[in-house]
Amino acid sequence: MAQRTWLIGVTALLLITLVACSNKTGTGPNGETIIEMSGWGSSPEEQELLEGILEEFERQHPDIVVEFQTISDQYMDVLKTRLIGKQAADVFYMDAFEAPSMMEKGVLEPLNPYITKDFDLDDFEKPLLDAFVQEDTVYGLPKDFSPLALLYNEKAFQEAGLEGPPETWEELREYSKKLTVDEDGDGQPERYGLGISSELPRQFYKFKPYGATLVDEEGYADFASKEAIQALQPVVDQYVKDGTSALPSDVGSNSAIEMFGQERAAMVLEGNWALPFLSNNYEELQFDAAEVPAIEGERVTPAFTVAYVMNAQSEKKEAAWELISFLTGKEGMKQWTETGFALPTRKSVIEDLGYEDSQYRDAFVEGASYAQPWQAGSKLAIIMNNFNNQFSSALLGKQTLQEALEKAEKTANNEIKALE
């Protein structure tokens, strides 16, 4: 049943993949072992950085050659197709969002037999490592991550007479009122206090302080509880009642980051990826970063993380492990994260790079120890789609939050049951 589901919509991709990969060989001209690694596309700067790290690996391992394959579109569809056709790379990227499903299907090689004491597994931030662990078996090692942090416009804060970032969500709401500027008084502010994203990855972490859950123990949607409504009602009330928060579409922006850069929002909750974007596109912007304001007295933030995993079908597992252990070891990880494109998942590398004392990045790395990885079982895609549709409707005032969450939960669970 699981394999049949994979095949839906990807038959054509399978044919393309088999042709593209039909010339694979296992050794180089001088007898080197060829390791194939797959990942998605990235910026030219990141691609150049990765190439440099792989060259260093090959220099230290002259008997191994690494061929990197970029999957530029429909990454998971292509990857699943290649796994079915036994044509997948030896090592590939795995997002925490997709990891539960892939671990359940048995397509990832358990890494416990390869991990030695000197690899120092305890050096990884535990929440990030645990995203790729199932029943004490390690299936992936997180290469980098980003939580959310509060970015705030220092000039706007000064004009509003505010000193320092808000410490609690209640303070954030009050700050937003002072930071919202509506000079014409027409209800369409020139600047909002807070720019928001309504999608589930930006909302689920708020459940924990209220004791709410996203899924139950059997993997069904479970977010229409009284506690979940308590967690999300402030988001809806600030948007609908206060009028001090806005979606990017409300001001003609493409994203919350752009909204912040254009100074249409004085605060946003964004990831580490926002920093290079802002520095490259809004050089005059004066801003700083702080941890996500506490909710019900508890620090929370989501974490978006990706691991290197090994293909269980690989015939070159020892060489594949050499590559994974180098890339996620202290040396390789430091080289990968020292430019600031991504944050290290090893505590020692965070310390070596001084990110705990770095402007902007200190707020992000502080969240590593309590971050909640963006994952929740193998049916999360279904749950997310239904949540997003109904929560957006509640924000637009078309139904109450309770109605929206109950409808989303019911529809999601009906879709999940239909797959069983």
C-alpha cells in the first residue's frame, strides 16, 4: 500500500530518473570509490561553499570521490521515485518534516553501528538530533538548523519610545499597538506592529505552553482542543480586533521578511535565513534580533532542520559513512556554518564560532536547546494543508477560530483514514 501511494503522480519521474541514472558506476579511473550525494538547489554562494567542503573531504580521503546531484524541483517526489527504482544516491538530504515517514518505511540506513564514541553524539543539540531518531535508532545527523527569532526595527522602537524587545507575548501585543502607524486614520496603516505568517509551521510551537497537541499518539490531527484555541486566539485577536498585525499580502509584499525590510512591519518572527536577505537587499535597515517572546512563562520556538542520511540500499556504506561523519563532524560542520548561511547543530561549533555572543545570531542559537523540530508523524502534510486553509479563513473573519480548527481537524482525519 505504501509503495503504491508513492507511485501516484510520479511514474513519469521514474522513467526520467532511470534514464538519467543508467550510467552510474561504482569506481573512478584510479579505483576510487564513487559516492553519490543528492540535495536540493541553493544559492550560488551556498553551492560554492558546499563544493569547497567536498573538495576538502576528497583531499583527506583520496580513495573516495563525491558526485553531488542537485534535485532542483519536487525533491521528495524525485527521491522517492529513485528509491523505488533502486537508483537513489548513497547519501541525501532529509528534512525533519519528511523524516518520520522515511524512517517508518525502512529506506534509511541505521547509523548506530557506525557511530563511535569519539564522534561525540552528545555534542549535538538534543531536540535537533532527536528529530532523526526512532526507537533509539539514529537515522540521520542534522547538518544545520534555524529556529525563529524576533527581528525588530530599532528606529521604529526609538520613535515609539520603546526600549528593548518584548519579553512576553502579551508585551508583544502591546508593543504592536504603539508601533502601528496609521497617519491617515483610514484603517490601513503605513506600518504595522507585527508581520505574520499564518501557516502551521509558524503556529504549532505555541501549543506546548498551553498543554495542547498537534497530533495524537496514533498520528491523527488533534488541534481543535480548548487548549489549542487558547494558544492561537491571541494571533487571531491581534489581527482581527487590534488591527496591529498583517499578512504580507495585506501590504503587497511577497513574504514577512520583505514586509520587514520594506518597513511595513516593525517586528517579524523569522529564521536565520532572513539575515543574508536583509543585509543584501536592505542595507540601510537598522534592526536587531531577540528570542521569541515567552508564552505562558515558557520559551518556545520551532526549529527547521535538515540531516544527512544514508540510503539503506547503498552498496558503499562504509564510504558513505566517511562522508556523513566528515560533513557532520566538528571540522566539516564548522567549515559549513562559519559563513553564517546556516547555524551549526553541534554545541561545540556554536561555541567555537562565537555565535552565542554574535549580534543577531545569539538570539537564534539560544533557541536551540528548547526548539521544537517541525515534524509530527508521517501524515503531517495532510494535517498542515487542512490547518492552513481553515486558519486563514478564521484570520479573515469568515468563521470563528473554534469553527476553523474543528473543521480542519475533522477533514484532515477523514483524509488520513481514507489512506488506511
